[in-house]
Amino acid sequence: MSPLLSRISCPADLRTLSAEELASLATEIRDFLVRKVSQTGGHLGPNLGAVELTLALHRVFDSPTEPILFDTGHQSYVHKIVTGRHGRFDTLRQGRGLSGYPSRTESEHDWIENSHASTALSYADGVAKALEVRGERRPVVAVVGDGALTGGMCWEALNNIAAADRPVVIVVNDNGRSYSPTIGGLAEHLAGLRLRPGYERMLGNVKDTLGRTPVVGPPLYGALHGIKRGMKDMFAPQGMFEDLGLKYQGPVDGHDLAALEHAFTLARQFDGPVLVHCVTRKGYGYAPAENHLADHMHGGGAFDPETGEFLSKGGKTWSGVFSDEMVRIGGVRDDVVAITAAMLDPVGLGAFAAEYPGRCFDVGIAEQHALTSAAGMAAAGLHPVIALYATFLNRAFDQLLMDVALHRAGVTLVLDRAGITGEDGPSHHGMWDLAMLGIVPGIHLAVPRDEPTLRAALAECVAISDAPSVLRYPKTPLGADIPALRSVGGIDVLAETASGPVDVLLVSVGAMAPDVLDAAERIGEAGYTVRVIDPRWVTPVPAALADFAAQAGVLVTVEDGVAVNGAGSRFAQYLGEQGLAVATREIGIPVEFLEHGKVAEVRAAIGLSPQGISRRAIEFAAAVLGRGDDGSVDGGGEELFSAGPAQGKDTDRRE
């Protein structure tokens, strides 16, 4: 470990360092970040840009007594390093290792563990109010990016923070970007502030000079102070924040430790709500990140630390196929428009934006606004396609329900990174959507299993003009095409060991198809006849499902969403409504927050691997049908599980 970094076990150690040592430590931390993140992957660019800012915060404020809350958490690696966790960075984002976001289970310095943007100011407001109720007064710091300030929650929180005199320090880490360049009026406003970084310094110098001038000096300074607002509006338009009642300080060079410490010290002494505007550069100090125009190495997998080149080029992706199909549809449908929430390239809309720039809208980190704005577009004759990470749909459910569905608006939602996403952990697993969407009246929900079904589903979605439509797909690599043996009533038959009735009907939901087909082979080896079907559309439930279920001894559904109220639950309810008494079992994700780790590892831990699926299906068939490959009740087939005991808990709703 580098010499200075080895001496840092807690924030107090930073306060013993000289200015020269601090500068050297910043360099060591950047080298450390590049080396470690190159091995594990992670959010490199945001953290390289927040090194000096984080060091200065921990020198001025006494964490954890004086809480420092990081919005989103993409910029918290340096905070982790200086709060005693640098020795665990080899495990960053690995199973049972260090989280890529703040984590209350890791350190008392992590007050919150959020990775959804625009929330830290509300947390800070709540913590400050709680301290006041308890009769305590100490500063609460919220570090928020300029991209997060495009989210509505920030402004709801600012309205409350500014209305009181509690010591909340808002640190705006302004690098002009979220994932993509920050857009909108706020971005233009902050850009204007950045143009005049010497304004406050100039005013302070005038005050010092005139204050030492007897008789004439104080009245003249008073006159100048009287026109201060006019000067600010003209040269540094921070009036927006001050009009809210927030003291504004900045812009401050976010890579100048002395300037940062001075600004934070003044903010701490102010003892009221104050906003400190720090201008930083994403990827600062590492040339490959600074020169990476797409997102300054915001996030990604392992890379070569010498060149910055990512080691895995990867093959065809779900997002890439969606991107291609959107461009094709855009060429034949001029009413189709695209909407993204500050994630143009990650969700695959970059090509559409390049081809049809007037028909692609980045609304910033504002999913709620995206949905209702889309409903307005639909009312005016367009067909919007909104591409989001599945986990971020949670934030806009009311708008989907009341603004889109209630108005029967022809809006298509494309949910990327659905299901278990892996290293980003509980806040990013896109596992809630299938359960949530099932209660939206009139919605159409497609779950493609491969490239052809994805392309077909998108085309079918944009053809629906009188209701919301949704298609979802995972983060995992796009595998080989899985052709259907035959199709009946829109349901694809993927495999079967008999032409008539079967013991086990496996209903595969979306991208779970490869694992379900693997599990089907194991079930067949255990002596059961089996059929695998893919309904492709899970809402509305295809009527042909009843015909397939009527020819099965048991029906088992498999999905990469929460099992409770998920697609399988809706299938079972539908069959009951049709008067079918077939025994059903739903296999999916348990209703709990899953930790980070490789997708395969997380799935195996909850029994959502081929081995886990087949084990539970065989046990269920044996219990219901009363026989196995040897005629016994337990179903036999134990040799199938020689790889070791099944892991995880049984998540099924019916036994």
C-alpha cells in the first residue's frame, strides 16, 4: 500500500497531514482507485473527480458525528477509503465484499445506503430535523451532483431546507454530467456560474480593502453591497438559490484543497442552510477517463490500467438489439419518439438520437416527469418510447398508473436491466416490475427471450395506441436464438417430451428460457414427461395458457422477478378463474433485498439456477403426482444434484 494511504485509518488522520502531504495523498488515492477498479469494475470517473472534495470534507467536518451523505453513491469510493475500508477494495462489488455504494452495514460513517439519485437532500433535511427535535445542533452535509439536481425530489427538499435555519450544508459536485452531460435549464444556469469563478473572491477583496479605509470605506462598501444582487444577476446568476433562501458560496475549484477547505469552513461557521458550488472534472487525473467522451469511465467492467481499455468487449447485447430496432422503427414511423432519463447511451438510445435528433428527449434524472410528459405527447398524436433501467420505474409508478394508464395513452416503456443485475446490489436489481405492473389496468407486458422475440415485441408495442405497453429484458449477455417448435394462440412451445398430456408444464418467462430448458432436461431424466412453453406476453394472460394447463399434471412458472404477485401468480389466478384445478407453483425471487455479486451467484443463492429450478419442480411433481422415476413418492432423481446441496430458500407461494 502507498506510504501515506497506509497511515489513514479514519478521517481524523487526515487532519494531521500538511498541505504537501495532502496533495501527495490525493495522487496516491487516484493511483489506488485506478488499480483496484481496473480489477473489479465500478464507478471510476465520478470518484476520480471527487478526491480533493472528499478529503476537504473529512478535514472540516467530523464524520460520523456530523453526517456526510452522498447522493447516488457513485462518488463515495474516496469516502470509503478514508474511513478505514481501503484494505477491502480487492472485494469491491464482489459477492460478500465491499459494496459499490454507501452501506450502513460496513461503517458508521455511512448514514444512508442509497444509489438512486436526488434523495440525499431529503435525507439531510430529515436528519437535521431529527437532531433539532432531540435538542442537538450540528451540521449535516449532503453531497449532490449537478445531474441529481435535475430530479424533482431535490427541489422539494430545497424548499424545506431553505425555509428553516438548520445547519444543512449542500455541496454541489458540479462536473456537468450525470451519466451523460447534464441537460436543461439548471445545467445552463450552473454553466453560467462556472464562467465567473472569481466573482466572490473579487467581492471579498473589495470588502477587505474598503474595510481598512477610514470614513469613506464602509459607506462605499455599503453602497456596493446594495447593488450586489444586480451584479450577481449580471455576472454570476446564483440568484435562483438565494431566492429560495439559501446562502450561496462559489463556484469553488473542486480540485483545490485549500480553496475547498476554506469554503467548507465558512459554510460550517454560517450555521444555517448554505450551498457550496464546487466545480470538478469527471475522471480527473487519469487521462483515459478524462478523454473518454461517452461518460468519462463513469462505470464499467475490468480494464487495462495502462490504457483504460475495457478487457471484455462483449458480444451482442439486449440494449444493442433494442437500439437497432428503434432506429429501424424510427425510419418507418415518424410519430415514434424516444425519451431517456439522463441515460441516453446506457439504455441504447444514442443511435436513435443521432439519427433523429429532434425526436429524442433527455429529461434528466426525472422519471416521474418522463412518464407524464410522454402521456402528453401521446395525447397530441405521438407514440413515445421511454427507455429506463427497470429499477428506476419504481420512482414513477403513480405517473404510469394515473397519468398514462388512466388516460389509455399509447406509451411504450422499455425496461433495461430487469431481473437480477449483479454487482450494483439491492437498489439496482430490477426485480419489482413484474409484480408492480400486473395491477395496472389495461397494460400490455411483453417479456422476450431472445433477439427475434425482442424485435417482434417492440414492433408490437409501438402498434398499441390505446394503452400502455411494456417490454423488459435483463443485463445478462444476449445468448443464441431459441426457436419455437410450434406456436399455439401466441404461446411458443420450446421443448416437449410427449405430444399429448405431460406430467410437468414449465412456463418460462422471458430470458429465463435457457435455464428453464436446462432444468427441463433434468426433470425428464427424473422420469417425468415435460413441456416448456413461453407465453411471450404475460399481461394480458394468453387464453391458450388454459389449454396447455389442461394437459398437465402440474404447472411450474419460472421468472426473474419477485414470486409474490408476479407473472406466475397472475397465471395461477387466471387458470382458477377458468375453472381449472391444476396444481401450480411459482418459482421466482424472494421478497427481500438481495446483496451484490455475480448474476449467476445471486441466482444460485436463491435457487433460481437450473439445478434449483429442477429440484423444486421435481419435489412438487412428486408431492402432487405421487410418483418418481422409481415409483416412489419422493420423485427420486437425487443423482441430478451431485454438485452439492441446493442453496437459498424456497420462494414459492403454493405448495
